[in-house]
Amino acid sequence: MRIDRADRRDVAGLALLKWQDVPDELTAGRSFDEFTAKLAAWWSLHEDTHSAFVARADDGDPVGVAWVAMLPRVPRPGAADRVSADVQSVFVLPEHRGRGTGRALVAAACAHAVSLGAGRVTVHSSEEAVTLYRGLGFADSPRLLQFLPPTET
């Protein structure tokens, strides 16, 4: 297994991983090719802020992905070029889990963010992945809060 920074040639593989990362009811009756085109168009609009890292099996097939979004922050005196980062959409095919693939993907995404000057990296984790993130140095923060808009009933 190896980790690479994804590029345009990887869009179909990234789309397939995302397609497999959602419940079947979200893909039922939908076109995979249309989704792939939408992902490609979205990435074209966001390639300056979003990078994907892909885990590849020995045969080169993608088996996992982690995205990292770089978020510019408001400048302040003494720190005009502040950025933070958010790890997003981490997914490893079930048959490749438990081998360090997710850990390697998140580590690569974080290293990339830090290399671009991120002062912090956040993640919204599933319950199953909290231990993985903590093992990579992520910690709870009493000052990082989230607002969830009320849902319509």
C-alpha cells in the first residue's frame, strides 16, 4: 500500500470510493458517471483549497481516501496569512481496514496542511474513528464549538 496526493487522473477512483462510502439508498437510481462528472467539476472549482490523498493497493487500485480543506482565516496583526485545515471524507474500503491505511491517509493530509502553514487541523469524526484521530495527536478542545441549525419537522 502507498499513499499519493491525488490528481485529475484519480477522479473516477475517488468518486467510486465516495460512492461506496454512503448508504445504498443515496445511490439507488442515480448515475455513477453523473456523480463522477459532478465531483470532477466540484474539484475544479476547489482545487486551490482541497487536496485528496489516496491509498493504493499493490496493483495501483485506490482503496482509501482522505481530503483536506485549507481554510483562510482573518488576518491579525503579526499574522497576516493565517490558515487552518479540516480533514474531510476519510474512507477506507472495509477489506483494507485495520492495516494502518486510514492512519497513513490522515497523517499525509495533516502533514500537507502543516506544510502549507495550518495553525490547526480539525476533523468531524465518526465514533469508530475517534481512537485513530487521538492516536495521531487530535485532541478535544473546549473552545472549538459547532452550531447545528434546527431541522425542519
